[in-house]
Amino acid sequence: MAENKNLALYPGSFDPFTYGHLDILTRASRLFDEVEVTVAVNTSKKHLLSVEERCDLIRECVTHLPNVSVASFEGLLVDHARDRGALALVRGLRQVSDFDFEFRMAFANRRLAEGLETVFLMTSEKHALIAASIVREIHHWGGDISSFVPEPVLRALSKTSQADSQP
């Protein structure tokens, strides 16, 4: 990382990466010199897509954002942020209920890594109701998720639907 660069991490599981995520990421890319989408490895959760697939899909979705990179991590986010020299964590807020959880996480992260700031961005109104968990549920039941996820993600999830329906 070059000196004097303001690096922010945008952490999450991104399972799947949605238009809401892309909205927050696009806006964060205008605020920071560099933004790393930091995809969490959580072996205790069952995911639609592997961490490698999620990283590859996000890279495909952000080719128009030259200051955005994608990496996976396992462990404490603050350790990864410290290793990367990040100044801030970017978190998206859709509704008031998100704030309660994010507020507590921001304080915990600050206690673990003094000087690491958390920047909250409210999602655009048109994406306020998009949640990856809702997209997973709609996808599970064969519903149309095209208005919730970028084209590369839609293609990848269409392949998983076809594979799941094979005898």
C-alpha cells in the first residue's frame, strides 16, 4: 500500500453480493483513496457460494471502480485492518434495527484497535429492503432475484439452482 493512502475496509460475508452492497461500496470508493471489500471466512456458516466464488464475483461486479480491491480474511477483523494499515471500516445501514448491532460492533472494534474508525453509510432508499438473507430465501424457493443482485451474481446463482435441481 502506498504512503498517505486512506484505506477503508468494507467487511462482510457478501453471500450473495447485492445491489445494496454495491451501492455502499460505490459511495465508499468516492470517500477513500482505496477500499478493500473484505470477505469473511466463516466455516461455521453454510454459504450459497464459497469464499473464493464470492471474491471472484465481487471483483467482476466492481471492475468500474479502480480503487476497489477484494480479499478474504479469517479471524478478527481488527487484526486484518491493522495488518493492512486501514484507517476505517465501512458499514452499511439499511434501517434502524441495523444500527443497534453495528453500534455495538463499532465500540468493540474501537476497544480492540484504538484509532480504527467505523464509518456508517446509509443505503439508498431503493436498496433499503435488500438483505442477503432475503435474497437467499427467494433464491431457495426459485423466485426472481434479478432486481436484487448484479448480473454476475445472478448468473452464478442460476447455475447453483440448476445444479441443485438435478436428480
